[in-house]
Amino acid sequence: MAFLTSLILAAFVGYIGAWYFGAVEGNFALLLFLATMVTGLYWLAERFYFLPRRLKAAAALEGSLTQRREELARQGITQVDTTDPKARERLLMQPWWLDWTAGLFPVILAVFLLRSFLVEPFKIPSGSMMPTLLTGDLILVNKFTYGLRLPVINTKITDGTPPARGDVMVFRYPPKPSMDYIKRVIGVPGDEVAYLNKKLTINGQPVSKQAVPEYFDEEAMRYLKQYSEDLGGKQHMLLNDDGRRAGLSEAEIMAFPNQENCRYSVEGVVCKVPPGHYFMMGDNRDNSLDSRYWGFVPDKNIVGRAFFVWMNFGDLKRIGGFQ
């Protein structure tokens, strides 16, 4: 068992190493699921096979010592040689390969359940959601609001509350589902979303947008126009970059399902959101790779609703909730 366990642990370490160095495309949900299953099997084996064997061996040792003392007592010998007091302890001790498997199972199981069905941590990788979320923000994602989903396969098992306009949502990037993206929900199924000349309209109604003091982008060392937008009853800030045009070139637009629902022009884009899909945009409107470029997010790709910054090591004042 020690050799087999060494091979299993080496496989996990090798996979993580290959993932870290970019040799393979990692899947943390799958890795955690497999770790839970493997350590769970070891835990069951320990509980119902290995531990009873060790207890039986310890009991046999105690029984033999008792029998020896009784036999010597019948012979009138009361002074017997001292036995190793730690012999029983060594018999009951878990071997290293059970410590690193069965011993870790409760912790891995707790992490697996917490991450799969309650909250999942996520790191903001870019500035596409500025000024709401900054690069390096560590956030929490609610996994049950939109309905519980089975880990790895992401199949929905409860309905939950459908995503609403204005929600900040984490989802699997449609062109590459192994990657997680975060954007704001702009359009829900059936909506007609128009983003023309940097003005957002939903179902023919302009979305309220009020100018506020400019935002200083510390990474780019420049000021950007900042606005307060009321989307779905949720107030949030957004940025516009005068140096970027509203329209997209053909080279920037990827091929995507339901592309016929979108019309592109030099002014921007108009899209009709198909059933079971969502139209997403970043709050850094002119510096965000979003639904304007790669299309709609299907319901099956939803991960959860982002709601809290739990750490930013460069700015502790970032900790807290956000809209």
C-alpha cells in the first residue's frame, strides 16, 4: 500500500506541477473531486479494515503480556522484565501513507463541499471590471443563489434565483470553458441590448448614466471618465476611455453561437439575447473583452454571483461588499 500510495501522491504532485508550469490545462474542480474520492476511499479502508487490524494486534499484544504475567505468577515469580511501554502506541499509530490520505479526508471533504455548494474564492486577473473590482482583488462567489450545481459537470440541481441585470457574475468563458471570467449581467433572456456610441439601451430604454469625478487608473497612470449607472436598480460605477472607439472591427469579433442575433456597426452593437443566455459587459467598458466580442453566456456556464472582496494584499481598504 505504501508503494501504491506513493504513486498516487506522485501523480497528484505531477499534475499540479505540470499545471503550474503551463504544460497542461488544469481543472481545480476536477482535482479537488478526485482528491476527495481518493482520500475518502482510504478513510473507509482505515475505518473498517486497517484500524480494526491495528486494534486487534494491540489487543493480542496486551493479551500475551497478561498471559505471561499470570504464568510467571503461578511459578512464584513476581519480578518480571519490563516491557516496552510504547509498543502498543506504535502498533496503533497510522503509517505515513494513511496520514497523508485518510488523515486529510475530513479537511478535503469540507473544502470540497464549501467550494462546490456555498462559496468559492476567485482572484480578479485583469482590469476589465474597474472601478468596481481591481486587479488582485480576492473575492467570494456565491454558489447557491442561481441554483446549486453538481461540481465538475456543472449540472444544475436546484432552480435558485435567475441572474438579474446589474449582477456581477462569474462564469465559464464560452470560447474556453476551462477558464473562469467575471463580468456584469447587462441583458437577460429576451432583452435587446444596444451599446451605441458608448450609450447603453435595454429594450429601447436608455440606462441612466450620470457623470462623476474622473477615475485615476494607477496601473496606466492616467485619468478615465467615470459614470454612475443605474442598471436593474443597482447603482455602480463604470469607466469610459475617450481613446477607444465604440464600434468593433471584424477582426475583433469571434464566431459564436447565435451570432445572427447581433448587428455590428461603427457605432457599436445591438444584440437580442436568446433564451437561456445572458449578455455580459465589464465595467471598464472600453477595455473589456466581453459579450460584444465573443457572444452570449449560456446558463450551463454560470458559476455564481460575486459579492465580497475578502482580501487585496496591496490595499486592505478594498475589503468589503460591492455592487
